[in-house]
Amino acid sequence: MHIEPVDAAPSQGFTRAMLRQRWEDLVFLHWPVEPERVAPLLPAGTRPDTLDGLTYVGLIGFRMVGLGLGFGPGVPYFGSFWETNVRLYSVDGAGRRAVVFRSLDASRLVPVLVARATLRLPYMWSSMGLARDGDRLSYRCRRRWPGPAGATSRIEVRVGGPIAEPTPLEHFVTARWGLHTRAYGRTLHLPNWHPRWPLHHAELLAVDDELVTAAGLPSPEGPPTSVLYSPGVPVAFGQPRSAGSARETR
């Protein structure tokens, strides 16, 4: 099976956007994990994507801004919120690399309900925020619904300088152009596109997280292998397709 390359700056692979949004103030933490430990958690028809024999668990905090339909402006109030997600890395039968979300905590209830009902994404309603003190950023999250209620996450980083040329690992965990999800008896691939990530070095000052284990994943062993920050990018999502169908031409 041909697997698409890890491409940090592909052309947009779809002609019509279903959704538009902007992701801002992202922090990426990643831990390596053996592929066989997470394979049972992926949707049918996908398997763990690997780099040098390992796959990765990601914990990502950020702000969603201006979420809206592809042909209109962002939804006022409900379209902007904080989000923290736990994700894995997947590849499907058509060779498309993507992410699989084990949980997505968001600070607005309405988007949580819509995403759970439409694409069956595991969105959770949580209290969340970001405190900023110069180059120090502190992300916090406390889950409200559906559970486990009270699960928390706190990440504190110091943002460093820009990364001129990301490493293979930094490309692997950020250059992702779709997600896989299981909805209504089918595994779907939902493509996305955005400009190349502006990535920065980041120093991890503190992490106290319960979301990774709440998502059914093994507790991370030791500090994360990769810690990154990005000021953000505009993002477009295309129409979902069956994960077994041939990929669109970029």
C-alpha cells in the first residue's frame, strides 16, 4: 500500500470548504508509544501511523476562533472557544495519514453537542482558559460533561524562538491533513488544509494531566519527547469521505 508522504505544505486537496476556522496559541506535547498499545483504540480500517517504529500520543491545547460554515462568517460567540484534545496518529487503507481524537474538550456546550451528533467526535464540555505572562503560557482544563467529570489538565510552557526547519518528528506530529472518525457504522476521513505551521521551540515548565488516561491511553512515562508552540493558522475542512476510498488529488 502506498502511504502519502509527510508533507508540511501541500496544496489544498478539496475545492469546496465545508467548515472554516482559525486555531490560535497552540501548545503540542507528544509522548512515544508502542503501536500495538493503541491499535485497538483506532477506528476500523485504520492502523497506527509510525515513525521509526513508534507512534505518538498528543496532548494539544489551543483557542478555536471563528468556527463557521465554509461559505459564511464565523458563528458569533459559539464559534470561538478554548479546546484541549488528546489524539493519536493513523493511516487508512487508501494511504491517507490523519489524526484520531480520543477526546476533545471544549469550553462551549453547543459545538460539543453538534460535533457529537454529526461526526460522532468525542467532544466534552469543559471549563478552560489560558493565562499569559510574557513568554509564559499556562493552559488549564476541567471537564464538566459527560465525564469523567472533574478530570483536569494543566500545561505551562515558555515560548522560545521560531523553528527554521522542523525535525522529522516535528513534521510527523503536526503535518496532518485530515482526521479519521467512526460515525454511523462507517469510518470516515475528513480532510483539512491550512498554511504551513509557524512552529516555535517551547520549554515545558509544568504538566499535570488526567485527560490522557481518561481517554483510555496508558499514562505517559516521563517528560514529553516533543514540546512545540504555534501562534496559529487559518483552517478549512472538506467533505467527509469513506476511509476506504481513494484519496483526492492535490
